[in-house]
Amino acid sequence: MTSGPKRAVAPSLKEGPVALICARGALPFAVAEAMRVAGRSFVVVAITGIADKALDKLGASWLALGQLGKLFALLRREQCSGVVLVGSINRPTLRSMRIDAVGWSYLFEFLRNIRRGDDGMLRGMMRWFEDRGFPVLGIPEVAPGLVAPEGQLGEVPATPEALNAAKHGFDCLDALSPFDVGQALVAFGERIVAIEGAEGTDALLDRVAELRRSEKLPRARPSGLLLKGAKRGQSLKADLPVVGPTTMEAAARAGLAGVVVEAERLLMVDVAATVAAANSAGIFLHGLRREHEG
């Protein structure tokens, strides 16, 4: 049994538009706006039942999960030069999908990859497009202005102690990477108090706020930090970690002193608004660049 159709010839129009395959969240709008400002053409393909209905304002074409035949036909008709996977999506179930004839040909590979976790599922999805001749591009390639820069990003500087704690926290995230757990944690010095799971970053911060209310964490003054970055060995083409203004607001509500993000391997929905939110909350926001092997 084969895992999918044979690789097809890439579209002949190399400078054609990029297809934004949009799932949940504000990131699809940010990517589309960044590409519009840069003068780069794109088409929006929104996932029914998952993507924001406001994508209609961008002329979105709506397709359900599993309608790969219709998707590939649309990409060929629009002469797309590549695709970008943008937005968040929960692990789908077969019941939530509307699988067409082409989709069924990929079903075996889908089932095999979903057992390997979210990273395996994303790699499988990328192969679906590449098998049909549509290279998968990373958001940093098409909208580099959304990538977190390095250094102090707001008015409040991170202390040396906070940056040392962040380096220790990254060691923890690296150790957890093979288990596909999460991309964020909260640390108080070298003490890791909470690790992101399937609930997401905002819910992680809500959990930390509850720990403060129950006096299991210090309440006297803002302390601790949120750390967020890519998993070790993670592709830059899909599922990069994201922060935005609401992240800064949630970190402040949790009583944290600031946020450290991985520079060049994390996305900001709106850099200026995110920095402004950190300044308004009186917390630090710092981009820490790391060297990655491989």
C-alpha cells in the first residue's frame, strides 16, 4: 500500500500567488496583512468550522478538512507557487473530516502520522502538498516582519537573573521536546512551576494566576517569567510558537515580571501592539536568540 499519490510536477508559474491555508486565530490576518504591505500576492483558503468567518473579507475560499481534491484543484487553478500553513488547529478526528476521493488516498498516511503526535501529523501534511508540487513555505519566509527580534523589545529591561532563568527554562523545553508537550513554561528563577500542555499559553497563565491566589506562589510583587520558544528540531514551516498582546496581558494578570521569547523562531501577531501591551502592563519583553544544532 502506498502512502499517497506520486509526486506531481510543480506549477509552471513560479511567481504565482502563495496560498494561505488558514486555521484558527488572529495569525492568518496578520500574515495576510504583512504580505499585502509587502506587495506579495496570496489567496486565502479557510478551513470550515475552524477558521474565523471574518476571513470572508479577504475573499476566502472555504473547504472542509479532508477535501484535498478540491484543495489541489483550487491551487492549480490559481497557479499557486506554494502554500503556508497558518493558524492553530486541534488534532482532528475522522468524524470531523469530509474526506473526498483524493483525501482517501492519503488516509493511511494520516492515520500513521496522527499516532506520532502533532509534529508527525504536521510533517505528514507538508508532504501532502509537496507530493502535489506545492512547496510548503514558512511564515518567516513570506512575512519576516512577524518574527520576534532579538534583545530588549519594550521599555522595561529584563534583569540578568531573569535571562539566566530563561536559559535554564529553555534547557527544560529542550528536554521535553521529544515528548511533544508544549512550547512554553513559567519559571521562578531555576524553579519551573508550570509547563504548557494541550490547553495553550493563555490557560497556562490562568493556572499560574490561580496558584498565586492559592498562595502557592509569591504574591507580594511581580516575579517569575513566561518563556516561550520552538521545540528542539522543530521545522520553521509550521506550528511556530506565537505571542501577541493578549499574552502580555495574561502574563501581567498572572503576576509575572516579564516574558522571554525565542528570537527568530517565534511569531508575534503584531510586534508593535505586543510591545505596547508589555509596556502598558509594566512587564519586560525580551527576545533571546539561541544556537540550534542541525
